[in-house]
Amino acid sequence: MLDYKATDITFLKKLFIKAGGAREREFLDVLTAEEAEVYQHALPVSWVDSDMNFAIVRKALPILYPSHRADFGHFGYELAGEDFGGIYKILIRIVSVEYVVASMEKFWGTFNRKGLGSGRMVPGTKQAVLTVTQYPDMAQPYLELLSGYLQRLFEMIGLKNVRTEIDAQDREALKCLVSWD
């Protein structure tokens, strides 16, 4: 099912351009023919199968980040920096955390055709919760990517000491708790 926007894959392409042709060739050598086809033809507006997307990213991480443990959380963190770079870097600084949290449903739908995302502030705290429902088979790598992505997004709006915690105990309502100082 084509259920996930190909932004991860198009970001990988940018990272491999920066890393040089030898690393991309090494990466292409570890992909299956089907994965290579998806990787080479993905555009930011393309939809891809989420399992295929995460298989491609999983194979790219050790090649892109050979000197340290690079996981999906780190990749999500870097991806958010890319997504909210340029002019967005200036604009994101003027929106409130409440606005970002309230926009989670629309934001989720921009990148996903599966599940419903929502956000809410936790009253009286410096915390927000992103909840994803109707997606009980969401893969663990996606939760990790989401956690890193949200950490970077909340840092970019100016919050300090941002922390994220995944709560996947209830597969019908997956949560990512974001807290800050």
C-alpha cells in the first residue's frame, strides 16, 4: 500500500550527494532491485509503501553514519532539520508550541495515508502528547523516527532541553510524549 510520503527517501538522496558518489554506490549495492527502483524514482510528492521506505532507510543508515550508532531517531532528528530549514527556519520560530501541537492532525495527514494523528497539550505542564490511532501495526522504526523528528521540531520553535518518550503499550493509541524545560 502506498501509504507514506517519500520525503525520507528524497532526504537520503541529498545526504548521499553530500557524502559522495562512492557511498551512494555502496548503498545501491545493498538494495534489492525493487528497493533500488523505488529509491531512484522517488520524488518528494511520491507515495511509497512504508515498509519499503523503512527498509531503504535501514540499509542507508550505517553507510551514511559509519562512525557512530545512527538510528531512526537520529535520522528523524536530521529530517526535521531539513524539512524546517530555509525560510521555514525563520517562520517556525514565531509560532507557538500550542499552534504546532494543534496542527498535528493536519501535519500527520500530509505525510501519511494510514492512521490518524492528533496532538494535545498536557495542562499545567511543559508537555505535549502526539497520539496516532488506527495504525496498530506501525513499525518500531517509524515510532523512533517520529520521536527524533518531534524533538528537533520542538527545539526549532525555541524550546530548551526537549525530550521525547515513546509509549507503544496501547497499539490502538500509540503515543509520543514531548517535554521541555
